[in-house]
Amino acid sequence: MAPNTTPTRYLQQDGPDFKKAMATLDPNVTVKFDTADGTSGTQLSQVNAAISAGASAIVMVAADPNTSGSILQAAQAAKVPVIGYENTPLNGPMYAQVMFDPNMAGKLQAQYFASQVQSGALGAKPVTVARLYGNQGDVYTTQMLQGQNGVLQPLINDGSIKVVCSSYVTNWDPAVAQSQAQQCLTKTQNKVDAFLGFYDGIAAGIIAAETSANVKIPVYGGQNPELTGPQYMLTGQLQDNVLKPFSDEATAAAKLAIAAIKGQQPTALATKTIDNGGGFKIPTAYLSETYIHLTKGQDPGIVVQKIVDLGFFTWAEICTGPAKDTATCKQKH
């Protein structure tokens, strides 16, 4: 069950990868997809419909984690196990959760950003920074922000970094990110040394705001590669990316779903726990990320090649839109 159509990964990559993994593990299992509209009300209706249709297990990216408790309670009442996927449902019992480590994702982004600040690559201190976070209240947002702040707060405290704007991006929506970035540019009269976001869609929204304002300010905080991610890395507008191989997560979720259907415990794969509120400790499979960033003087194609190697996108897909006329794409085509 996808939360909505953004981020695009759930429909374009995770979903097909999950179906493929399930077909390999047990071809007798039927996989059905639903996409909500970003609200728990719609997702609850979809879950109830799935339960009525005889679902044996539900794999769900919470549309709105903060109000997803009723969904988990409905599934529990029907004795249908729920596997949370990436964006953790809150305040209810679950069979298991699978996700890339959000704290580490934030830490990886912040470590590189801090190195840029300290090296002088972003200019004299204090470096003025605008920060755009994920959806407020999400476990992923909370833990990822903890990862970022663990590295950046000392630099904020000693005056190396001055945060001039900060806000949460409702539903991780690129359009919301664009609006918030535009407001920040207006507020500061474009005097921002860098933007630090949370994922590729937010970065794309920031870059759209910069384009409208006719400014070029470095953007950091790529993650969850969407097609715009590698494209803007090739143009030099996005500096970094946290790569999370979606097929690995989809396969882990498929293994948990099979175990749930068979009535087995999830602990073979979900070796840690996460607190999703209400006193519930959910067995969780944490997966590891790969981090990449641009290096001054180096062909960005060398870095983006890692995205291609991990199977996110092909060069033919990347070398469209804003990346079409880059030096790298002229070489690739």
C-alpha cells in the first residue's frame, strides 16, 4: 500500500521490486496494490477493503503516520499482520517494520555538509543555511533530523552555521518545498549560502524555487533517488545523495510478508526494534545506505555511475530533462 504518488519511488520502483521478490519467494502468493491520497482515512478504507477481500498480510507505507493508529487497530482486530515499509505507521501493533536507517541517513548528509562548512567551500563563517525537513511527526523525519543535528548542532552552537530558515515539508511534497524555499529566498533577499534538504523531491522543489528567483545556491540533502536526483547532480545543482537500494528493501519486506503468512516470528530478519508510540516495540529490519557526493574538479558522471550500477535508473533515463545537455550526457549518448 503506497501513501500517495509522491515520492514516486513506491509506484515506480519499490512496488514492482516487491512483486518480483514475492514471485520468486512464492509464486502462489497474489500481490495487489493500492495507492492512497496522503490521508489515513483513504488508507483505512483500502485496508478494510483488503481485509474483506481476504488479505493474508498487508505491507504498508503509512500515508499519514500520525493518524495511522486506527489502521493498525483494524488489522489487529481482523488478525491480519501488518509490515510497515519505510514510513512507519504509529500508535498501534505491527508484525514488523522494514526501513533504511534514518538516523544514519541524516548523519551521512550532515557529515559531508559539515566538511564543506569547515573547509571554507561555502564561504566565510557563519555559513547561512536554510533547512527543509520531511513530514513533521514521521518516525523517519524525527530520527533523520536527530542524525543531522548530532553532527550540525555543535557547528550551530559555535557560530560556524547560522540557520536562517527552517521548516517541515508536509507529506514530503516537492511543491510545498518549492513554496517554502521561495519564502526563504524572499525573507533573506536571496542571501543564503546553502540549502540542506531531506530527499530528492525536496531538493527538486528547492531548485525550482532558485530557478524562479534566478539564483544558484548549492543544494545538499539528496536521498531516495528520484530521477531528478542524478539529473541535478550532473548539472551540479545537487551536491550529494543517500542511495537506498529499493530492491533490497522490497525483498526484505517480501521475506517478512511470507514469514507473517506462515505464522513465523519475524526476528530472523527484524533483529532490532522501533518504538512506534503507545508502548509498542516493533521488530524492525534496518538496512544500510550508500552515500555519494560531488567532488570539485571531478566529472559528476563518475559519481552518478553508482546510481546506475545499483539499478536505480539507466543512463538513457537520466540523460533527459535538465541533464540532457550536460557534458556527461553528451559523452553517454
